[in-house]
Amino acid sequence: MKILYFYQYFSTPKGSWGTRVYEFAREWVEHGHEVTVVTSVYSKSDLKAEKFIEDQVIDGIKLKVINIKIDNKQNVLKRIWTFFQYSFFSVWYAMTLPADVVIASSGPITVGIPGLLARIVRRKKLVFETRDLWPEGAIELGIIQNKWIIKLAYGFEKMCYHHAQLIVSLSPGMKSYIEKKSGHSNVISVTNAANIELFDTPKEFKALIPVLKPLNYAIYTGNIGKVNNSYLLLDAARWIKAHNIKDLYVLIVGDGQLRDELVRTKEKENLDSLLIHGLIPKTELVSLIQHAIASLVPLQNSPVLDTSSPNKFFESLAAGTPVIQNTQGWMKDFLEEYEVGYTIRHDDAAGLVNHLIQLRDEPILYIKMAGKASEIARKAFDKNVLAKKFRLELEKLENA
């Protein structure tokens, strides 16, 4: 089977970004399928290109790299422009490359443009993969406010759902939302996955910053921005300082629009318990996650984000690290059911710190929670299991 995959953020474990598409595509190639990913150059990925259009092959995966740079630090208009640029140049591949099945992976929802053209013009079988609820999320978060653009965006979303033979959501919450809104009869949930071999294999602790030692810090990895509720991490450091709590740190490893602001505030307020480091490869990040008291997964207080499926959630559990998060959807239910972490309010810095203190000072509780996290990750979030689940659905679609 020839699979054509439109996805803007391709990365391998050498980068600092999620590797879902890389892991899945590699599994499909190993099972005899031909996979071509049309992508661009994301700042957190390890993917680089010298030409504007460049062919690459990584572990048998064919890449069509459109050298359009995407960065979370770009302003909204710049990012929207890069989304449309990518979709415009992707159209050529949608109309020309051999394919039995075409996957359009959103967000942004503009990635649906090449997918729809492949479906409508060439009659290819279309899979619409919903990584984020676009445009719902952008509207709810105030990124899109113009009523005509909102109407157009909803209409385009409806068109993508209507023309897809299969819709793949990244969380149970997204699946329920899409089924209710679209009435589509073929919606499945294939969550983000974890590389169990990478994250579950014990790694020697290496202090990224001298004051760090095993179990004296919580870790946040990824984008530093408003949607990621990064101010909660700042407030947690303030709480630690105000209550004179010793040997406890909040470590942020990442980049984003709020990074410079957080660095300035840390220096101005002498928040020694807040540690901020730039991006590092995922392969080097594993040790830091494994030896943390907890992995922090904060998100802005928004109903649409309750359906989110962040990579760090799955990878942290695979590393045997309890998770503390603040959404009120499926992740909350999951942590409660399997007892592998805590859910707090979006503004509850005190609750976050108190959970850290509890896990640090009660080693039996920590060990119990960490063991459960590792066990459930192996059962539910193994990349090989989820890649196979997705592949079987693609094979079923091809033969339909």
C-alpha cells in the first residue's frame, strides 16, 4: 500500500518534538508499505533542509520537505501564513504522488486542503487525523475572532469530516466530540504513543543544572506559552519561595513565546526554585523525566483543551513518572482510574507544590505510583501497539 501523509511537524527522537508520525510510519514501512510524508521544518524538530523542496529518506520513510520554517515564537499572522504556504505547495504532491490512502493530519486545519484535493479530484481514500480540535480550539482561545472567518473555518472543518472515509482522533474526548458534531460513522481513537524501549529503560541521572538531583524537582517539557498555562509554573516557584521550601525545583525544558518573560521574572524576583533550560533532544530528555518527582502537564483553562493528547503525558508515564495536570477531561479520569498522578485546578499553584512535597516525602507512595505508571504505559501506549492499530485500519480501508 502507498500511504501519503500530510503533516507539518515531522521529527525523530533526535529532535525535541513528538515522534508519533515517525514511529508509526517506520512500523508501516517495516510491514511492507510505502510511506511518503510531506512536511515542513519545525523549530523543535531535528529535520533540516538546504533546498526549498528537498527529498530525504529516514529509516525507509520518504520525506518531501518543504523548507518553510514554523516556530511557536512567530506571531499569529506569521504562523497562519506559514500554514497556508505549506498547504499551497503541498497541493502539487496531493495531485501527483502515487497513493492508495492519503492522511491529512490536523492541526492546523489548513492541512486538509491537500487532503481534500486528493480525495475530490483524484478519488483517493482520505483519512483525516485530528490532533487538535481546529478550528474549535483557536476560536475558544480567542485566536480567531472574526465572525466570517469563524463561519468559513467551521464550514471547512465540516467538509474535511464529510469527505474522510476514516477519522482518527488522538484522545477519547476528541472521538466523542467529533462523533457528536459530525455524525461520522467511522471515528476511532489512536492516542499519542510512547517509545517504551526509550523511556522505560533506566538511564543514569545527569544533572542538566548543578542543583538538580533525583527526586528534588518536577519537570515540564515543551512549549512555553499561554495555551500551555506556563504562568502556573511561575506561580509554583513563587509559592516555593514564599513558604521557604528547601531543595525543591520546577524545571522547564523548552522554548516558546513566554520563555523570555519567564526568564526576566525569575531574575527580577530571585526565584531560585525556577530553572529554565532550552530545548534538548528527546534522547537526552529521558533521564531527566525518569528522575523527576513528577511530570507537569499544564494547559489553559478551556473546555476544548480537556480533549488534548499531549506527548509528554504518555512519555512521562512510560518513564515511570507520576503526572500532575489540570484539564478536566479524559486525562483527569485516566489519572484517577489508574492512580498514576493528580489533577489540580488550572490556577492552583499551592496544590501543585503540595503534591510535589507529598511525593518527595512519601517514597512508598511515589514508588507505588511510578510502578503503576510504567505498567499502564506498556499496556496502553506502546508505539508498536498503536502503530499496528492504525495500520490495520488503513489496510481495512484500502481493501474496502
